[in-house]
Amino acid sequence: MTHQDRSRDISSLLAVAVIIFTGAAAYVNSLLNPFIWDDIALIVRNFHIGDLGYVPRLFLEGSYHQDITGNFYRPLLMASFALDYRYWGLEPFGYHLVNLFLHLSNALLVYCLVWLLSQKKNISFLTALLFAVHPVHTEAVTYISGRGDPLAAFFSLLSLLCFIKFAGQEGVKRAAFYGLSVVFFGMAVFTKESALILPAFFALYSACFPEEKPRFSRTVFYMPFLAVIALFLYIRHLALAGIGDDGSYISTIPMFYRLLTAPAVIVEYIKILVVPAGLHMERMDFIYNVVTSVKDPRFLVPSVFLVSSALAIAFLRNRPKMLLFGTAWFMIGLLPFMNIIPINAFVAEHWLYFPSIGFFIVVSMLLGRLAQFRSIKLCVKAFILVLVLMLSALTIRQNHVWGDPVSFYKYTLSYSPESTRLHTNLGIEYFNRGLFDKAENEYMESLRLEPNGKNTAYHLLNLAALYYHQGREDEAFGAYKRAIAADPLVPVTYANLGDIYYRKGKYKDSVSMFRKALEIAPDNAAYWNGLGNAYLADKMDPEAGEAYEKAIAIYPYLLDSRVNLGGIYARRGDLVAALEEYKVALQIAPDVPEIYTRVSELCSRMGAHEQAKYFSDRAKELLTK
């Protein structure tokens, strides 16, 4: 190894160290943040992630827990949460640590990608550094449920790197890189559907660097990727069959209006990247104020700006390929979020995670060009240092915003005061903290903002739960009646009433309510379990057993159903079947003394006295802990 090679290696290691250290420093204060917003539905209350054995079934169903429905199919994302749950339980620190690891890994992959394409270490270093510290990414990194973007980007970048490498190889290496590219692409799309656009980035590479890979553009090379897309769409269709459209307001806006709004959306994203002030979730930009005419200045001005920028780059003398590549990357990356196919918003900061790589390439190229002028070279370097420090400081501050749910929702409401979701979530936080008057005010505000909409029933359900908790039963049941009148097809309304009747000892009424819930949502394991509990309390063992069996068929790791079904089998005299249920229950929850006590009693009945003593001693040991 020559001295020059050794110096280059040291320089590269130093660049990697700076990227990791700076990125980690910008996000370290996010590690102690709590679960927030969709974390509750996707992680805390989602028993589908509670056991790794359930992971294969995540590919055949939607991602939310069973009380929530929606066209949300991201099985690898949910599998990553299942892995987290296996190692961290419900400790958010571990989930944040994984998000940070993914983000720093992506920054290093960006460094490798830009270096591979440009062969300019300074450009690749600055691109990766800006990507690592820019505060717009807090919504994808600090927010645990935002992991879909960094995880999909991780697999997408690996796929693209392998695709680039395969085209320059021969023999086994060529086949290996190609196969890995296809595999990583598949992992990306099963993480987040926006990764379906990735083949367009392969084509972009082919167009910008045609001379480097002469055999690269053959259509046959894209066929396996198209096959992966077809497979994903087919499996997704099967998994979400019967769920239907999510009913978002944007789906009611004509496509022509959505397309007219797109230039303004793109400019808004550029503004967010250039001036990352006032960052917040629940951006309601354009939702109720779309562009409806080509004469609208909101269409004309952004369009002129974008066309002028494109022409300036196109006619730039000796324009670098990386400048074109970065610009096109940014535009292609935004395509899935332009509401060509309606989604749930026009603007969301976490959607910039992958497209922003192109923006940072352009910025790095422009700063690199400025640095070539000796007279201002020192000023450019000073500007870059100040820029990185400023962006890091803004990221640290934004992480703090996410640190407390009440403060977070109040902060976000200052930007989107008419968001019923924010008022509802703030109300739930107040309820959890025992601040019932404040919770009621927020629930009432949600109801005021949406007195007759698709979420009205849920606003009433929140009020009903609050009233019942406060002992205001008449008001609670009145709210439940209003919820049913607002939308009689919300199954959780009947399930909640079933729980209330169960606690009041009105088991037949409880059975009736759970049956109504199951008529609407027959694949909900929790409702079958609730029905089983009501039957069991009413001393109807055969019916309870059938309900528990159906609950277990849907979700095999439902502890309550396993234990209670074991008890029913034991009373029936089917001791072997009872023992099997208890064994599974112990695998699910190995530290519950009641299960060991039940197994001990069962072993005694079967004449296995030594085993009975072992399980009895184990139960006593757990009780003394």
C-alpha cells in the first residue's frame, strides 16, 4: 500500500467518523423520548408484534391492531417492531436506538453512493453530513413510527448500490450483486410502498452515466424488479381485501386539481429544506385550499420557478452530471407523494427523507463549485461549518419538541388548530394523566370541528369512555347511543359496551354487544376473547370454548384465551388438551405464577406428582419475587 493510498484510507475513515459522531450528537437527545401518536396503535396496543412467531402472518394482513382499519400494509416495518419488542419490550429507548442506527447507516450509504458516482470525497462527505443532521428528518427518525422511511431508504440504497456494482462486474460477482439488488428492492417495497419508484432511479443512473455501463440499459435487467412489484401488489391486495378505501378527503379532489397543486407542493418542500423553521406534523397545507385553475398564482409562480431552475441547470456550461442526477433524484423521489394516487396529505416532512438526498447532492455540488474560487474558499468553508452547526442545533431543538406528548400536541396545534386528530390525541394524554376536565374540553373541540364526519363516532366514543370513568353513566350511555347513530358500523362501540356490561355483571348484555361487534369485524381476536369471557362468566363453557378457539385461530398468542380455554378443557376432563394450552401459555408468558399453579393442579390430576411439585414450587418462587 502506497503512502497516498494510506492517506486516502485515513481520510475516508475520518469522514465516516465525523458523519457518525455529528449525526449521533444531533439525535442523542431523542433516545429518552416516549411513545407518541401512532406509536400507541402500531406498537403499544398492537398485540400482533408481541411474538416473533406471528411475523409470517404480518405479510398477510394490515399493519394496525384490530381495532383500527386502513390501507396500511408494511409487513417488514412491523416485523422490525416485533424484533424490537422481543428485545426491548415496551421500553421506547431501544426503538429510538434502532431508528438512530438506521439513520446513521443511511448517511454512510449516501456517502458511499455519492463517492461511487462522483469520485469526489468532499462532495460525498458534505452530502452525507447534511443528510445526517438536517432537522427535517426528525419526523422520520425521532418519531418511532416514522421508521418506515429510514428503513425503506436503507434497503433502497443497498439495492441501488448493488445495481450499480453489478453492471461493472463479470461472472459470479455480477450475478451476486444483481440478485442482492433484487432482494433489497423487495425488502424496500415490503417496508414501504413508496419504494416502488426505485426502478426509476436505476433508469436515472443509466441515463446520467451511460458510458460507464454499456450493457446496463437492457430491458431484460428490469424484469425481476417488475416481477417483485407484481408480487407485492398481489399480496397486498390479498392482505387488504375487504378493507376498502380509507376515505381520505383528498380522494374526493379531482386529479386535475391535485396535479395543478403539485408545483406549489414541490416549492413548499424546497422551502422546508432551505429554511427548516416551524417544522411540525399534521401539515394541512392545500388540503382544503387546492389549486383549481392554471391562472392561479399558486400554480403560475411555482411553475415558472421550477421551469426556470430546470432550464438554468440544463444550459449551465460544463454542467456536472451529479448536478443533473441530484435534481432528477429529488423530483423522482417526490413522485409517490404528489397525490397522483390520492394519499392522506399534500405535505409531510417525513416524505422528504429519501428525496432530500438529491437536494443535498445539488447543494454540495454548488458549494463545491463556489469553493473552487480561491478568493472565497475560506468563506465557503466557514459557511459550511456554521450551516452544519445550525442544522444540528435545530435538530436537537426539534427532538425536544417530541419529548413530551402534551407539549408536542399543543405545539403542533399552534400550526394546525383545526386538526381533530391533534385535539383527540391531546385529550387522550390529558385523560391518561387524570386531567379529565381538560380531556373533555379537547374531545368536545374535536366534536365541534367535526360534528358530522367519518370520525364523529370516535369523538363520541372518547367522551363516553371519559364519562364512564368519572361515574357519569347516563352521559356515557347517551354518548354511546349518539356514536351508534353517527356510525352504526364502528365495531369498537359495541365492544366497549360489551366490556362495560361485563364489568357490571350483565353477562348476557355483554354477549349481545360482542356479537354485534363481531358481525362487523369477524376477524377481531380481541372481540372473540371478550365474547368468551362473557360466556365464561355466565357459566356457558361450550360457547366460551368456541369463542376462545376462534380468537386463537386468528391470533395464536392471545394469553387470556389460552389460559381460559385450558381451564374449560380441564373441567371437561380433557386433561391432555388442557395441558397443551397451558404449555403454549407458558411460552407466551413464562413468568405468570397462576399458569404454573394450574399446570401443577393438572399434573396432580394426571398422577404426575413430581411434575406437580415442580410447577407448584415454580409458582411460589415467582410469587415471592
